[in-house]
Amino acid sequence: MVEMMESVDMAELIKHSDLLSTMINQSAPMEEYLQAKRRMNEDAEAQQLFALFEKKKVLFEDVQRFGKYHPDYHKISTEVRQLKRKIELLDSVQAFKKAEDKLDSLLYQVSRIIADSVSDTIKVPSNNPFLEAKSSGCGSGGSCGCSIRKTS
């Protein structure tokens, strides 16, 4: 009887998770993300800079093996940083990053709600350190100085 109940619950859980993923895929943040990604992929300047960045990155990785002792280390690392900054300043890239952050926030909120409904000590990873503040620390009360939330 218990096995039958568990499989029914699992089937129901999968059904609801499928519905949830459909809702997320049809959400405004997802649509904004896909549109921003498409615009960035169609941006000729962005694509040219991405290709150049990949080439510079390979050079940098080669130079980085020797560190500051390589004669071109500072030159190549400066070029990589400048190119990365140039890419980050493109409107299409900024719009993509903004849309990506909104989608990430939505996914975090959904994950946080699910985790909190199970236990308030479950960690939910996020790309945003401010969102992770609630779940930061190891929760063990060890040498890191954090502790498990006390219930009064």
C-alpha cells in the first residue's frame, strides 16, 4: 500500500512540476530573455567581439600559464579586460544580462518557495549574492560562525 501511495504521489509531483515548467516557459521574464538573446545573437558587432574575445581568451590562457613572467602577460591581460568591458557596454549585451537576471530571479523565487515549503534550512543556489543572503552559511554552527535558526 505504501509503495502504491509513493508512486501516485510521484506521478502527481511530476505532473505538477511539468505544469510549473510550462508556466515558467510561458512567463514574461522567459519571453524577454529569449527576445534579448535573439537580439544579441543577431547583433553583428556583438558577434564579432565575441569571436575576437574567444581568440584573445585562448592567448590569455596560454600566457597565464607563465603568469607575470611571460613578456606579453600585461599586454594580453589588458586587452582581454578592455575587450570584455567593450562587450559589456553593448546595448544588446546589457539587455540580455538584464533579462537573464530577471529570469534568474524568477527561478530563484520559485525554488525558494518550494524549498521553504519543505524546510526553512534548505539552501537554494542563486547567481545573485543578495538573494543568497537568506540561505548563507553552512547552518551547522561550526567555525564559520553561522548557526541553525533557533526556534523559540
